[in-house]
Amino acid sequence: MIRFIPLILMLLLLVVPGCGGGTGGPQLEVIPPQTVEYFGLGPFLLGKEIVAVEPFISGGQPDNWTVSPEFPAGVLLNPETGVISGVPEEVHSPTPHTIMAQNSSGHFVITVMISVLPTTPCGLSYETESIQVILGEPVGPFVPLYGCGPVQLWTIIPQLPEGLLFDSSTGNISGVAQVTQPLTEYLVSGFNQFGSASTILALEVIGPPPCQLTYEVETVSLSQGQTLEPLLPAVGCGDVILFSIDPALPVGLSLNVSNGILSGEAGGVHPLTQHEIMASNPAGFTSFTISIEVLVEPPCNLQYPESEMTLTVGNILADGFLPTSECGPISQYSVDPALPEGLLLNPETGELSGTVLEEQSETDHVIRASNLTGFTEFLLGLEVHPEPPCDYEYSVNTLDLEVGTPLQVLAPQISCGLPTIFESFPVLPAGIQLDSQSGEISGQPLETLSGMVFTFIASNISGVSTTTLEIQVLPEPPCDFQYPSDQIQLTVGHSLSPLVPSTDCGSPTSYTALPPLPSGIILEVTTGIISGIPQFVGGPTSHVILAGNVSGDVSFPIEIEVIEEAPCDLTYPVLNLTLETGQEVGPLNPLVGCGVPTEWVVSPSLPSGLSLDQMTGTLSGTVQETQVTSSYQIQASNGAGSTYFTLEIEIHHPAPCGLTYSSSLIELFSGEDLAPMIPNVGCGPVEEYRIDPQLPEGLTLDPMLGILQGTAQGESPIIEYVISALNPTGASDFPVLISIFGAAPCDLQYPETVIAAPVGTLIEPQVPVVDCGVVSTWSIEPPLPGGMEFDTTSGVISGEVLSEIESHHTVTASNGFGDVQFELTLVFRLIYEYRGSELVVPYSIADGVGSGSFTLTAQESELNPGYPTSLSGISMAIQYNSNLLQFVDAVQTPETAALNGGEGPDFWAINPIDGGVLIGMLVSFSFVDSLILTDETPIVNLSLQTQPEAFIGDSVGVAGQLIWGNPTTIPLDNLIVIDGANSSIPVMESVPFLIQPQ
């Protein structure tokens, strides 16, 4: 049992007997005080009045009370009555104070523990409830104001805008805002382990004031009715909320108050005036001065009835070709360049009139209507064409021509106009030309043409005149028809190189052979080409080839003979055959360079099992017997001749193949038997087995059977051995790894890593389990405490718990080849266990944000004396890595909230610290309820969240264990509070955590 002062103030009573008495006759004797006790003392709260605590006295009544050391400031001891009261003025950690109560007969001394705890912060506020910050300008610090207890941790929700900082140790707000933000409410809270105080703070980040307002121009000059091209403002800094101008703009012009654009149409005359444009937002303004004037309106929108005119020389321009216009009055009309001769522009009215006297290509004339303020223009496109041609014809209506005979020149006849080009449709026959400038037809026809009507066109830009002619061209009859040779000898099956005919005149349109040519030889009836492959031996035969057209025909005699071809260049796919008995051959098909063999023979006869097909020359079969290398001559022949091929053949047994054993890795301990390993091998017969290098001592390989077996001796490192199965043809190999070693013990385990039990408990024997080698020696360091036994022959731990202790021991199991160890912890006291559910925190890889919750639990061992025990309170302290996680919240579990009839514990404190959370709970100040831990009881639900910067872009995550304990000097740690004077340290099991991407 551990004596400990946890969250509550406990009274430790030290009884010191008093002295007194005397001798003499009968008298009234003053009795010294016998006992003095204080009840109901608890931790005092800073600034809270203490309900007077009176002493309970037996024996005589003390009349003088003193204390040493003195109570903390504000806590008073009445020197006459011993009553404790007052208002604590300072925080005071649990400290023993000795009170002496005395009278004239004696005294009594009692020691009490006094502590003063801080109170909850209160009255939290800032000097202003609303803060307006300008983007990019330094602010603060804004300092919080509060009363009552001290603040250990400050928080703000939500997070401040980028650039503004919140000091979690002071609550100060400062920095330089980097982004704008509308008015937003923030919850600022100050915490200590006893509670918190909060306030709402409104904060707004506005942009900087506008600056350096400019427009593209400083002066604008317009005419009445003129549209002002929009003028856009430029601002050097800040966002503009409102644009304004003074004095007001001329009629028709406007300023957009949202974007500052000047635009509109000038309505009336306006003298040159300066106007100030102002751009503003809540942070300030900037301005720009612009001068504007509106002048008399110039003429505009000059129009004529037509914008494009095409005239012919001699045309008279119709009356009334007058302009129209809008806007201002016109004082003068002008044109550039000058109009063609005969056309006139009236400078006062703008009328166009006259008779055109000269040609003109398409020309753009700019007519301008102007006054003193300005002008408007009209673009007139004008073209003057010549007179069109008429009555176009030739001296004849038909032309009958012959290929190769020149045509007498035909000249055109035209009555009026001058053509600039002559054309015909369709195109004239080859050899006949139409002069496109003079219109003359001439030439010598080159190809035939049946009667066809052609249309001839004479034209200029003003018009056309047409006439027609019918033209017919007859062909020239063929002559001097011949082939390169009149006698042709061919080989059956061989292609004939094409024979192309020729003629000196005329173009044949068809060719005919009388009688028909031999089978396979073809005459192309349109070209006269003779080609093909003769199919049969025959001839010579005589033939006449006719070539003709519509004008006549001509003939050529030719003689053709087809002869047979002898075989040549006989080959097979291989020159040599090296075979194994039982091997299938082919089929091997021959190749013949020319001719068609009709007979196949081989000499000498082929080995048994092989055959030669006498019709096709194909070699095939399955060899049966071995044979040394021998040559065989194969002959292919027909009536025209023969060709030969020599083939060498060798036949032998196959080599062994596919050698395998049941395993390629053999690991043995010295003295261990290797069961016979029988080889598996295919293909040819094996004459001998070999292994390289030599096998370890005790292992053997049978050279005839290949069996690997034996009993391993000594030690040998792992070595690769190659086993070979051989015959004269070849070998098959199998690699095997062999090692022989002694075994050390491994994987030592006990049923429990922590043996926890109350004092007086008989421990169930803890029997170890070990793998690998046999243990020869067991040892433990340091030795077990009194009452516990360690068996050095078996490693079994047993015995009875005699006293409270917590110790750590290392058990070693060893033999000649090595050892293995196991770490063991003994905890002998009242057993209470702290555990926690796994903390799983999923997070986003994009921003590193994630959160998760887990539950801390407590349970009493049923081995404790007096189980189950009614407990007064509990404290917990658990740690985490503050570089990875941060505290979010701690909430009572339903089991905790159900204490005191659903009112929850009288005292409940959560103290988040850097890298940990401290939880303190006292069930009842008046002890009307207690905590029972017969089952694993949830105490508190904790929520943590990631430090985002640690996990942005992390696709792996991290896992580990949360350990128990308080990393700070705050006097709170893991403890089970049994009553006001007794407590116990729990057995704590680390809490697993997994932070993983989602």
C-alpha cells in the first residue's frame, strides 16, 4: 500500500501523549488534551472564503493554539479555539503543518496537510469588442483582461486570418494581416486545470485605402452627339468601393460609381471645366482631376444612293444623285481623287451629274462634307467600262479534218466593240489552237474526234458575243506493224518477257491472233502485247497477228515453240543431321531451283526408320539405332536431266536432362540425419553422378544411383554444390545449397510480460517457452524479491508475494551456441490497470488535417484484498508527440457522468499541457458516492487532431504507442485514490495509435 497525497487534502495524525499531574491533597486537576482531530478539510480555493473548520477534542480543553510553519497568507488559525478559517490569498502546494493544542497540564500535536488551489479564470474581455485591421499594416498587441484564477492556456476559434498571430501563452493578438476578411466572431478562451473563461471578439480585415488614381487622358474634348470611348481608371493600391465626381459631368456623360468608367454621348455645349474624380473605401480615398469640353457638332453619316457604281463610256448619270447627312450643318463638298472626265460634283449641294467620256478601272473616290468643327466622308467606288462586242462569226459553220493534216487559218468577223479575250467550250481537239487575243483558229489535229459542236466566245468587261462550229477529225490507218522477233522459243513454266508491237503510222484500236496462241500465252487485244507462262510442251506453231482501226488494218506472222526444263539446284533445309535415337525427323521438304522432277532416289539406303518419298522427295521418319556420321546422295530427275544433294547423318543416345532433387536447400544441425534424396532425371541414360565441391563430412552421393544421404558432422557454412548426371553425350546439373550449424535458443516467451498481484497472493507458475536450440543454462538478473523463486534448470517463476515492490528483471536462456533474453516486470501491490482504446486518426494528404478519439479506462484486479474497493477518486496523465498531434477536447464518459446520481463527480479537471493531457477526478467531497472498477470502466473520451504541417503530402502515415505519465512539474500523475489517506499507482498499458492517410 502506498501512502500518497493526490488531488485531495489528507490529514495525517501523529499522536504525541501529553504529561501532567502532581502530588498533594485533593484538588481540581486540569486534564491535558488527549486527542485533537479535524474533519472535512479539503483543498482550499484561492480567493474563496473557507467555511470554518472546528477541531474535535477529547480530554482537556486547550487554551492556546499554534502552528508551524505558518499557514499560507489568508488562511488563519484561531489561537484560542483552534478554528481554521479565512480567505486564501496565494496558491499553496500540499504542505504538512504541525498544530500544537495545549493547556496548563499538557499538549497534543497534530499534523495536517494544507493546499490552496487556483480558481477558474473569470471576467475575460479585450479593451474593445470589435477590431478593424487594415491589410498589410502591423496591429496590436491586443491584450486580454481577466480576473480570478491564472490562465495556463489560451485558445481561439476559428483560426485567425493569415498573418495575424494568437499567443497561446498570453492570449495576445498581433501581426500583419495578409488576406482580407469580413467581420467574423471569434471565441477566445483561457484555461487552467479548474476551468475556463471565454469572450466573443469580432474582427474584420479590410483592404488598404486606394491610391494613385489615374485615367488615360487629363483632357477630353468632344463634339455634340459624339460618343465618349469608355475611359477606364487605374488605381495603384487598395480596392475601390465607390467612385464619385465633382462638379457634375456634362449632359449625356456619366461616371460608373462601381468601376469608375467614364462614358456616354455628349448632349450639349460645355465649356472646358475641371472635374475631380474620387475613389474611396472605408480605409480612405484618392482623387484625379480631368478637364472636359463639348464643342459644336460636326456633320456625320454622309450617304449617297449607291456606294458602288459601274458605268459604260457614253452613259449619262441619272438626275437626283444627291447626298444625305446627319448631325451638324455642311458648308462645303469635295472629292479625291478627281472624278473621270464628264462627271461633276457640286461643291455646295454635293450632287453628282454628267456624261462619262473615258474608261476607268475600279477606283475609290472619297467625298467629304465639312464644317468648321469637323467633317464626314463617303467612299464611292466607280468603274467605267468600254462598249461590248457584237455579231461575232467565222466564214464556215463546219470543219472536216484528218489527223496529221494542217488546218487553213480561220479569222473572226466582229461588228462592234473590241474583244479583249477569245475562248472556246469545250477545249479544242489536240493540235488545234484558238488565239485568245485575235480569235484566229489554226493547227494540225493530233487525235481523232467524232463530229462535235464547239462554242466560241468573244468578250470584254462590258459584254460577250458568241458563235458555233462543228468539228470532225478522222484517224490515220496503221502501217509498218511488227514485233521484235518473228520466231519465239519458250521453256514450259517460265515467264515470257512481254513482246511489245510497234507501228509507224496510225493507231491500232484492236489486235487479233489467228490461230489462237499456245496455252498460257496471252495477246492483249487493246495494246497488242504478248506475255504469259507456257503450260505445255509443243510446237513450233505459226500464227498471224492483226492490228487495225476504223480506217484499216495490217498483219505480222510469228512462230512459237515450247520446250521442257531439266531440274537444277536441289537443296534441303539442312546439310547435316545430328540425331538422337527415338527422335522424329521432318518432314524435310526439298527445294528445286528449276524444272519439275518426276523421280527421286537416294544412295545408299537411309538409316532404319527414315524414308524418302519418291514422288515429292520429302524426308521423314523416326530413327531407331545409333550410327556414326554417314553421307547420302539424293537425286531428283526428269526427261531433261538431273540434280543432286549430299546429306550427312549421325545418330547417338540423348544426354541426361532435367536433373532435380526434392529440395535445393539443405540446412542441418550437427548430428542430424539427412534422409535419402533420390534424383529425378529424364532423356538419355545416366552412366555416372558427380558433385563439386566435396560434400561436408558425413554426407555422401552414390555415383551410380545419385542418392544423397548421411549424418551431418561438425559445422559448415552455407555452400553451393553442383550435382551432375553424365553420359558420353552430355550432362544435366542441379545446384543445391548445404549448411550445417549448431542451434542457440530463440524466441523466449513467458505467459505475461508484467506479473502484477497484490501482497499475499500465491503466483501461478510462469512456465517459459523457447524455440531452436536446447537450453542448458537459465539465469535472471537482478534476483527475484523475497518469497519468489526462479528455477535455474527450467526457468519457471513461482512463489508468494510478501511485500509491495515494483522491479524489472532480465531472464537469459543459453547454450554453447548462444543465448536469448526476455524482459520481465514485477508489480506487487494493489492492482489497478489503466488501458486505452486504439486512437485512429485519418487525415487528408492535401492539407494534413485529421482528427480522432479514444477512451481511457480503469479496472481493479479481482485478486485485491477487499475486492471490489470503493474508490474516492482517480487521476490520469497520458502523453503524445506534440509535433504530430494537438489536444482538441476531453469529455466525461456516460459511466463517469452517472456518478452522484447523474450529477457527475464533485471535482473534475482537464489540464491540456504541451505533449499531454492531465485528468483529475474526485467523486464526492462528502463521500456519499464512490467509484467501483469491477469491469474495465471508461473514464474519459479524449479527442486529438493532427498538426497539419506534419502530414501535408505524407502518403504513409505513422503508428506507435501513447505512453502514460506527466512530462511537466504540475503535481498530478497517474494515481488511484482509495480514501483520504491511501492511494495506489496503477499498472499502465501503452495505448496504440495509427495516423493514416484517407
